[in-house]
Amino acid sequence: MNEPASARPSRREQILDAAARLFARYGFHGVGIDDIGRAVGISGPALYRHFRGKDAMLAEMLTGISDQLLDAGRSRAAATAEPLRALDALVRRHVEFALTNPALISVHLRDLDSLAAEERQRVREAQRGYVEVWVEVLVRARPELDAPTARASVHAVLGLINSTPYSKHLDTTAMTGLLHRMAMAALLG
């Protein structure tokens, strides 16, 4: 049975996915345009029909995921007035993201500084916005926390969850449960 066209990733998405996997494995500077083309079954120069270059791929990859996380965070935080449910939704979404996008996390951690200054600033702004969504929800859930303590807690929990690209000890279901429990205990403890 064929997948509907809307369910298949676009060529652009295929290229970004392949580039993310290669950048995660070899580093941004260790991958050439021909490597990315080969990974998606086209010549390296054919990639220029989709992106102006490898730098543009990295920029779209990291700004795109930062914007998506921020939008999803805002949406989940606004979906309920109950702060514990909102916090739970934020944790669940970030755990899902981390477990399904380990290459993006690796690329971000290692290659963010390879972005041009303007794009790097855009990623950092989206990340700060994302953290502040979490901080606002956490302070509502735990009013005894001041904002700096809440912010430090959020950064620590995101670091815990984002460590998953380096953990291959459990299957996805078990890892999802473990990360969720650990994150909620850290935020609420």
C-alpha cells in the first residue's frame, strides 16, 4: 500500500534529515556536499537546487527545530490553566523530541558555533524563549520558586533529557518513561 503524498517527507526534508545524521556522526566540517547528496541518492551539486550550500542546511536545521520547539512549548503551556498538566505536557513533548531527534541534538551541541552570527543569535533567542515558557509554567506549579531557581532547574532538566543521544541502554518506551519520571521528579522535588 502506498503512503499518501503528504505523509512522505519532501526532498528538502530528506536532505535535512540525511545532513543531520551525517553532521551528528562526522561533524559539520567533516561532511561534504557530495556526502549529503550520496546519502539521498543525488549528486552533491544537485543539492544546490534545494539549498544554497551546506551552511544553509545547518541554519535551516537548527533554526527550524528551535522555532518548532518554541511554538510547541507555547502551545502546550497555553492548552491548560492547570500548571502541573502544562508542565507534564512540556516534559512529554521534549522527551519525545529528544528520543526521535538524537542527531539534531548532537548537531546542535557540537555545531551551533558553525552557524553565521545572525542565525546563531536567532537560535539562541528561540531557545531562551523556550526556556522561559518552561520557567513560567514551573513557577506557576511551584510558586515558592524564584525565577532564577526555576530557570536553573529547567536548564538542568533539559540537559538531562537532551543527554539521550548518548544513551542506548533502554528501548524507547522504557527510556520515555524513565526520562519523564526523572524530569518531573527534578522539577517538582
